[in-house]
Amino acid sequence: MGKASRDKRDIYYRKAKEEGWRARSAFKLLQIDEEFNIFEGVKRVVDLCAAPGSWSQVLSRRLYLPSKLSPDVREGECPLIVAIDLQPMAPIEGVIQVQGDITNARTAEVVIRHFDGCKADLVVCDGAPDVTGLHDMDEFVQSQLILAGLTIVSHVLKVGGKYITKIFRGKDTSLLYTQLKLFFPVVTFAKPKSSRNSSIEAFAVCENYSPPPGFDPKDLHRLLEKVGSPSGMDDQDCSSGWLEGPNKVYIPFLACGDLSGYDSDRSYPLPKAADGGTYKSLDPVQAPIAPPYKRALELKKASCHGIQDLQGLAQDPQT
Ligand code: SAM
């Protein structure tokens, strides 16, 4: 698909470029905020799985920059934003970047160090594995990322804080909801208007972090497994079927963002160029600096040029 054609078919892709966002995902976080007011009073925030950085840009523009420009906020008192991703990303003002894996427990220690031992008011996670198209598989891998996010949350989020995480709706959604409810009395699944209806993506908005009394983050997985087994027994057959019938949970599900605003599943005509000429598509705001597909492109290029030692090239991570 050419850039102009994508501009026509994906209004949020076009708007992201016009407004200077690195990715159309920025609108999802903004629309979640419209509904849930997630930024109110936030002084420390963690952006998990942040690259290429449009959510971090939202955090910078909504939290850091207004404080920096305010005469009432002293130097060193601006909100702290820590962003983590496996991939490096281009710098964003007011955002501390950490290149790391959120499934590694040590990542939480790095965040805590940046916050000088204080806890975060908000953790957001837009993490997604490379989608295979096999829904069960994608949903499973996604749930592992959510649980990794929850592990970090259990170390870095203050009591009363919020956690926003991407989910994939599927057969285990009720189980995931019940697991999140162990820690947050208020959990809503939200579908921002900028997230396509055709996508199984939604976002869990978890409010008022309240871990169970005496909770030790070391026990997180044992606790979650208990929810996944009938009657909370560890050693019985674990299936989410028990969440059906009389045990069925009803999940609050909310569409958010201006419902009369742009529809992500619709095509919109392209605007006329200001000089009356043909429409010119804008370039993306920031190309990824080390995308995972870079190696594939290099290998393809090498094979086109007839380079024989493809195996050597594939094995050398620096190439
Ligand atoms: N919120 C981002 C934005 O607005 O620009 C987009 C995030 S993108 C949909 C998903 C990101 O998850 C990718 O950059 C990927 O590298 C990251 N990711 C996937 N698994 C991860 C892991 N285990 N640890 C850290 N990042 C991970």
C-alpha cells in the first residue's frame, strides 16, 4: 500500500503525521485519557514497551512539557517518565529511556533506581509480540506480556496507582479480568475509537492499585495460577471453562474517545494541497532506528547483490 493510499484508508495514520506523533497509537492513549482522566496528579510514570515512542510523546507533551514551561514548577520537580523497550528509540524530551526486556524482573530494579526508590503513579503498557495471525497463540503470548507488566507493576506502582495495558480479546479474557481484579478493585476494558473494530486489541484500565494484604511480589504467579484453577485449588485441572455458567464474570467494556469523531475503519478523502496541486503525503515523523526487520532487509539486499556468504552475514549480529 502506498503512503497516499494509506493516508486515505487510515485517518489516524494521517493525523499522527500531521500532529507530529511517531505512531497512530498516540490517539489510543489520548482517547483513554479522555474517558478515564489517567494523567491527573501523575508525577512518575512508566511506559512499558514504548518504541517507537508515541505514548512516550503523549506523556512528555501532557506531563513533562507543561511542568517544564510552568513558572510555578521548580527545576527537578518535573514529572519523571521512564520508557522501556527491547528496541532503542530516538530521544524524546523529558523521557528516560531504558533498553530492556519487561519479562526480566531486573527491569523493575532499573525503574526503581530512576525513581530514587519512590513509586510510580501510573504504568502504561502497549506491549505486543510479533502477531502471527493465529489468534489463540497471539492471545497467549500477549497475556504473558501483560503478566510481565503486572510483575513490574507489583514492584513499582504505588498503592492507589493506575495500570493501563493492551489486551487481546479472546477466550481467556474473563480469566485475565479476574486476575487483574485481584490487584485492582476497578478494571474496565476499553476500546478507543482509534483502535480498529476488526482488531482484537482492547485496553484494560486498572484503577486504584490495592494488592491483597500481606502480598509479596514473589508470590504473584502462584496467586494468579490459583485464580486460573477451579475453586482456587492449585492441583486441579486448570481451564477457564469454570468462568462460564453461574461463575461467569461480566466484564465492563467501554468504547472511548469522541464517538462522533473519526472512525478508524472508514476511508476519508484526502485534503487538497494548499497550493492547489496534488495531495502530498507526509513522511512518518520518526522512522524506527533499529527495527527488527532491518536484518531481513539487509539479507534480502545481500541476496539481490549475489553475496554468497549469506550464512556468515546472518550470524554476525553487527552486520
Ligand atoms: N506504545 C508504542 C508507541 O506508541 O509508539 C508502540 C508499542 S509497539 C505496538 C509494541 C512494542 O512492544 C514494540 O516496540 C516491541 O519492541 C515491544 N516489546 C515486545 N515485547 C517486549 C518485551 N518483552 N520487553 C520490552 N518490549 C517489548
